[in-house]
Amino acid sequence: MINSSRHTENNSVAENIARINENIMNACYKSGRSFSDVSLMAVTKTVDEKYINQAYDCGIRLFGENRVQEFLDKRGNYKYSSENIHFIGHLQTNKVKYIIDKVNMIESVDSVKLAAEISKQVSKSGIDMFDILIEVNIGEEESKSGINPAEIRQLADFIAGTGNLRLRGLMAIPPVGRSDYFFAKMKQLFVDIKDKNVDNSIMDVLSMGMSGDYVSAIENGATLVRIGSAIFGKRK
Ligand SMILES: *Cc1c(COP(=O)(O)O)cnc(C)c1O
């Protein structure tokens, strides 16, 4: 069930997006970066399609999906299609086939097993090359998905060997309250992998920063921030 009452009446989606864009601009200015280097993604979990489409009308061109079933239920009502959508949630291998031709990137690849299944479904769907990010469990927390930093290289090499997956970068959700420290660590890991020039990789996306910490993420090099509640209001 999609709960539509969570939208806060006095803060419209348009106002929220305008404010966030201003904050992004200031963070870019402060860190000597260009505003066009940072993509603002709207994270749609639990949000009614009406408000999601409002975000599209306000210029948002990237949307993040967490849950396969919810995505499949809602996508028919979206004003945009697969090219504007990334999958960002934990993904079970048996569900890859339902989303592979409906998203433009999977940001939450955290195992060889999942990468292998994505590669298999990509070739079944007749797609030449599919973009992915490796999700890193940067705080090495038991409760979180993502692979540990020490295993990134091995997964990156496996991805390179598939021939139809293109590694575009890294994604992370840092431990609550300590994001500054972990964003800086992510930037370092990102640069390390980029410097290794893994085959078939481009490494131009560092996806980190959410409603509570996106300014700090940008100051630490994020190229994509994933924002839900600051755009759509608090989730129940
Ligand atoms: C929910 C979610 C977000 C957005 O979180 P907010 O705090 O609401 O901005 C970002 N990334 C992922 C992976 C999420 O699941």
C-alpha cells in the first residue's frame, strides 16, 4: 500500500527541491566544484506517484527505487521511463530479471553472485552493456548491505570479466552520525579504484549523501546524492 498522507502540506515538493538545489550549489561553490558535476536523485520509496511526478515536473531527471514489488506496482504511473531510473535497494538474485530492462543502472551490487546474475539477465535481455555501481559497506556494519572495502578490487575484476557490465563507480550509506569521516574514506577508495583502470570501467559516479548529510557528501566528492525525505517529507 502506498501511503499518500505523508506529504507535508506546508512544504511543497517544488519548494523542497528549490531549497536542496540551492544547498547543492553552495556546497559545490564551497568545494570548488561545478553544480553540473552533481546529480540530484529523488528516492521514491513509500511515496505516492502524484508527488513523484511533481518532482519530475520540477526538473528532477533521476529517480531511485528500493523495492522491486513497489517499483513494479508504481512504474506504470510514472511520467518517465527506465532511462531516468536507478535501482538502489538491496536486490535478491531471483528478482534481477524483473527489473533489468526497467532501470538504467543498479547501484547496489555487493557480491559476485549478484553481479553474475545481472550479467546473465543482461545478455538474456539483449542489452549490450549495463551500468552498475559497487555498494560498499564503508562502516563495516553488520546491519548494512554492501561489500567490505577490502573486497572491492576482487568484485571489480569479476565485473570487468563479464564483458557486459560496466563499472561506473561506488555507492555507500555511511554509519549514522559519522558520515563526514566515512565520506572522505569513500572518496579515497573511489580514487584508488579509478587509478587502477579496471577493464570496462569508467568510474565517474560516487553515489553518497542522503537528506541529512548530502552537503557534507558533496564537499567530500559525491557526484550523485540520493534524497528522499527532504524532497517528499518524512516517511511513516
Ligand atoms: C531511503 C534511501 C535514501 C534516501 O533517504 P532519505 O534520508 O529519506 O533522504 C537514499 N539511499 C538509499 C539507498 C535509501 O534506501
